[in-house]
Amino acid sequence: MLTLVKGEEVIKESKSLEEFEGLLNELFNKYSIKPEENAVFVSITCPDDQSSSVLSYIITKNKYEKDRSKHFLVYNRSVFGGVFVPGYKTFESLIPAAHHIPKSGKNLVVLNFTHIGYEEETGEWGKFIRYGHDHASPSCGAIVTLYSLIKEGKEMVNDEDLRELGIFLRNIIMEENIKEMPRNEHVLHLTLNAFERQSSWLLEQLQHLSKKEKINILYIGGVEIDMDKKKEFNDKILVKNITYIEAGKKIEKIL
């Protein structure tokens, strides 16, 4: 069971994108990771391109120093809500990423962020104002929509990925007895629970991948908070788990 947290505490605990960049650089130095030289990124995020500011920011700010025309090598694994559904998504779908690593290296940097909107003026969760709009809309749209369907006892959608995500969320809602809360904090609580449960499964899968492909994996996971788009790159990152897996053997839990 995940302890209920207040939205204000989540905002306070979260990092700016600049602070997250600093954390990333510290980890790269610690494990001698050099993107494009000996590593490749794996991005496990929602298909919603406005919920992947963390990846966009990293690519924009950290182009390869010796050749400014290059971007980080990135293998994208798009899953609704950024949730790698336990029992449904497995490490086999990440094997191609291992084959993208430059020949001189053996490192994967896995960024895994589910996401949630936060409307700054009202303090409401589960929606934010997107670029070019003057009103807020759902984020994560999949999680918010599925939550409503589950609470209303309606049938799941036909899309296979969304249906599996819906079953996963329904189990969380029932087990955690998630109910309506002020400022839609129930959506925040559901999102945090979804991350925690899928993250445990994903780390198991990454250990299998690391062992099979004989590679090192730096996993960084959490929740990206989509802030109103009054300016570029103003989202926040709640880092919940940092784990280093060395060739499927040594596992170092950093956070």
C-alpha cells in the first residue's frame, strides 16, 4: 500500500528539468556513461508528446559535444500513461534497444516516467493547459478516462493496450479503495500507485535483459508532472527510483 501524499508535498519534492539534468550528469560520471559513445537511451513514456518534456529537454540540452549535429541515440517504447503493464509487457520488447548500443559500449539508460497534469491556478491534478490552448485537458488522458469508466462500471475500450492498462488500474482502485478527493488528488494517488507497481515489474524485466544481453542498465523512474504550458520546459520530475544493474549480476539501489 502506498501512503497517501498531499499534492503540495509532491510538487515540493519534485525537481525542475535543470535539477534533473544535474542528477543525470552525476550518475553518468559515477558509472562512466557517455551517450553516443558507450550508451543508448531507452525512453518508456506515454505516446502523448507533451508529456515527454524530460526526454526533449535532455536531447536539446545535451547534444554530443564533439559534433553538435548529433542527438542522443534513443529507443522509444511508447506505452499508454508511461506504464509498463506487469505481466503484459516483458523484457523481450526491449531487446532491440540493446542492439542499438554503439559497439564500443554496453550501457542502457532507461528513463521510465508515467505522467500527470497539474493546473497551477486551481491546484487540480489530472489536467493541464497544453501548448496553443487556453483551457485545461486530461493528462494522462488514458488514466483519467479509464478511471471514469471503471468508476461508472462501464466496459473497457477495445484497444488491447488500453484494456490491459484498464484492468491493471481497476485492480489498484479496488485494492487501495481509491475514492474521489479534493482537487482530483485521487488521480495523483492512482498514478503514483501505478508507477510503483509497474516499476517493480519493470526492474525484474530489466534484470533479465541485462543478464541475457550482458549489458549494464541505469534505470531512472518516476512521475513527470505536466505543468501549464505558459513557457517551454517548465514541467517537474518526481524521481521515485534509481537502480543500477551490472550485467545482470550486481544490483545497486540508489533511490
